[in-house]
Amino acid sequence: MLKTTQQRQDALKEYQEERAQAIKRERQERLSKAKADFIALLKETPSIGPNAKYRHAEREIERDPRFRALREALLDEAGASEQGITERERREREKRVQGKIEDIFYDYVDEITEVSETKMREGEHWEKEGYGTDDSWLLLCCTHVEIL
């Protein structure tokens, strides 16, 4: 039992700090899971390949719950749903969130583009070994399908 006002205030402050840390951890875990699920969505979407453009892909993935979960997690992290912020601040935060989603998308596209370019270089190596250009292109296409 807490006897003094100071002890009660200290206990309350400690509880509030622990709760704030727990909420922060939960948000980070939620965001991490949402990013992983979003990457899985990108991998499952056949039209997203090397050098894909976000605006074209967005039309195809925007209705998927994994896309919305990432957006909501990023908005939560940015505090766009907080009470007391102006409409302008909310729009600016949403714009930053959109930029983060695009960054995640282009990081993924850059990664698969690098893999494809590596496979193409391997295909060029095969070409030197006596395989024709058509065979190299077929190899590239087959390995690209495996990546997605």
C-alpha cells in the first residue's frame, strides 16, 4: 500500500512510462509485421517485376488488406490519427506515409532488379559458353518467375 502522495505519484509515473514503452513496442511489432506482409503481397503480384512503377502497381494492390494494414501502421506511427492536429498536419503526415510506402515498394523493386540483372549477366556468361541469345533470355525469364 502506498502511503504518501509522493509514492503514489512515483508509482503512477512508473506505470505510465512502462505503458508508453509497451505501446511503442506493440506499434513497432505491428509495423514490422505489416511491412513483411506487404513484401509478401508484392512477391505474389505477378505484374510487379524489375523496373516496375509504383503508380501502376498501386491500382492492383490498393484493395488488399496487407496494403491497408501497412498504411494504417505507418499512419499510427506518424500520429496522423491523433486528436488535436490540424487538417493540414494530417495531410502532411499522410503524404509522408505515402512516401514511406513508395520507398518500401522501390526497395523491393530495386532488389529484384538487381537479382534479374545478375541472372542476365549469368545468361551472358552462358552465351559465351555456346548457348544462344534466345536460350539466355529463356533462362532469365525462368529465373524471374522463380523469384516472384
